[in-house]
Amino acid sequence: MIRKLLLAATALVLTSAAQAETFAIQAGRLIVDAAKPERGPSTVIVENGRIVRIEDGATTPPGATVVDMRGKTVMPGLIDVHVHLTQNAGEPWYQSLTPKYSEAYAATLGLSNALTMARAGFTTLRDLGSGPESGLATRDALRDGRFPGPRLLVAGPALSIIGGHGDGSVGFNPELRRAINDEHQVQVCTGPDECARAVRNIAASGVDVIKFHATGGVLDPGEAGLEQHFSDAEMKAIIDTAHGLGLKTAAHAHGAKGILAAVRAGVDSIEHGTFIDDAGVAEMKKRGTFYSATLMAFSGLQMYIGKGIFTPASEAKGKQTLAVWGKGLNKAYKAGVKIALGTDAAVFPHARANEEVGLMVSKGGMTPRDALIAATKGGAELLNLSNETGTLDPGKSADLIAVDGDPLVDPAAVTRVGYVMVMGKPIPMK
């Protein structure tokens, strides 16, 4: 018994020592805050997972683990507010119905893709659509340190109308539709009361945000189109119920009328916003609604159209959206709408998510600095994490990356990631 107690005490001491490890990250160039001038050679001191101070030059505090990034730019980690970790790009639309795609298997995909995105420079992610269990399992395993990866917030299943984007029974025979709906589709709802109940059921599982499909979607196999799906009253019920439970809401929205209806109902962020018009932009600006353009999703469409991965209806919708690639973001940006980086990773390979910053510049017309602000501070604000991450101010979580080049001038610099730390823990890069 005494031996067991001694072993337990030793383990506790070793654990405490590991948690108390001090890092000195030496940077050739340091971006503390993407909205402010960068610093020259500097050292970021990290203790107990948090930034405690920043020193000029390359310093080596006694007992610190030195991370030599003097040939690189050290900056806040990227934040992606729209990913799908439990799915893979380039798989047919019916892939999730094959025998191997259990919730347990999907969670393994989630952990693998989370590490891939961490290695691409992302230290915080928001998953906006997974199974009822797989997303939560991925989040909790990452949070508990059982697997390396980013900080993760999850929405679980996204709410859908019957026959709309997110209704997984679309395209099947009546018997199979009934079986799917009876057993699996807590998120499909009709009418304000039923939709409020669906929000409560999803919230009860422990999610961090509620997502709903305000309009049709490109990748659903049906032909319901890209305009408004939920009624105004249903959207208001979803949003008011979520807000009453302390949860923010995100609306998948392509068509202009659906975007405007979701914003007027009080949604916190518009995802995609493909065909947004002047009225939608003005309403978003007035209400402080965030815009997440997911421009890399269009890249995924471009990669896979014509390869038998999408249904004919999805292919047609994909071509329709590619014709306006980036135009919605450009409208919102010029009007001063709040912007956060989102990618829709899983429509394209997760490892390429950091290319979104460059597309925000080349397709959306943003400056490299403003794109970087959206990729760091914008996401932190939307996710209510500004006190924790988004900048490298002392006191915040040590969420940082090192890249080749200067991302304030060249947005492609964020695709050249050499080092990643999440909450004070280095991410294995191989």
C-alpha cells in the first residue's frame, strides 16, 4: 500500500513538472497581434501553457526549453470556424452509408484530421456538422490530451428541413427513408415548436454551438435548390432557443433571401454567404453578424466536379456557385462586415485549409493584413475566445505557429508551417 502511494506521489510530481515546463520560442520576426506592427527578433516565454512575457532578441531563460525559430515568423495560431473533421474529401456522397462508417470510425477520422489541421497551422477549430457522437468524442479526446491537436468546438448534427440540406434520407426508397428518420434524424424538424425541441435535444448532448441550414446546399444530393429552407418563424425559434441556452448559432446560407432571413432572426454567423446581396450585407453590418466565406470549399468543388463523386444535382449547383467565387466576401469586406476565416474542410483535403488566407486576398479582395486578422482575431471574437487566443499577448494561451516568410505581406507564408504549439504543447510535425 505504501509503495502504491509513493508511486502515485512520484507520478503526480512528474506530471506537475511536465505541466510546469518553460519554453523560450525565439523568433526572427514576431506578430503579436495581426492588427498591429510586427516586432523584430523576439523571444516568447511560455510557462504552464500560457504566454508569460515577450523579450527582445533571442534570449535563453535558465531551465527553459529553447525553440529556435530565428529564421521564421512566429505568429498567433490560425483559427478555422467552419470545418468537418469526421469526414474526408473526395469520397462519394453515399460513402457515410457504407458499413465501416460508424460513429466510432468517424471519431477516428476526426482525430486524424484534427492533427492534420494542427500541422497546417490551426490551433483552434469549430466543427459545424458531425454525427451525434463522433464530433463530441473527437473534441473531448483532444481536450483531455489523449491525442495531439487543436482546441475544438463542435455543433454536432446541423438542423435541416425535411428533404433539405442535411436530411440524410434524401434519395432513398420510402422504407429506407422511414428507417433513417425513425432512428437517426434528431436534427430534422418542421415548425417552430419542433425546431425548438430539436435544438434542446442537440444542446443536451453538450455541444458548443447550434448550426442550421437556412438554405439548400450544394453537396446535398437532392434538387431543392440554394434558396431559403427554414421559414422565418422556424429560424427565429432555433436561434432564440439556442441563445436562451447560452449557445451561439451558425447558419449555412447560400441564397440571398435565406441569408437575409437568418440575419434578421439574429444568427451569429453566416456560413458561405455565396449569393449575398446589398440588403443582406447592410443587415449583417448593422447587427454585427460575422461572415465566414469558406472559399476553399469552392476549390474542392473545382477539384471533384465531373469525377462521379457528386450527384448531377450537386454538380449543377456547384457550377452555379463557382461562377460567383469570392464575390460575396468582397461585398461584405468592402462594407465593413465582421469576417472570420472558415474553410469547410472536408469538401477539400484538410491539409490545404491554410490556403484560405490566400483566397481571401485573391478572390475576396482583402489585404493580407486584414485576411490575417480574420484568420486569428476574427475567429477568436466569434468563438468568444478573445481572452484566450487570437493574439500572443501575455496571459493568453500559448497558441502559436512559426512560418517561412512574412504573412502580413505574402498570405502564402501561412502555408509554410514549421512549428505549432497548442495551449503550450508542441504538436508533432511528422
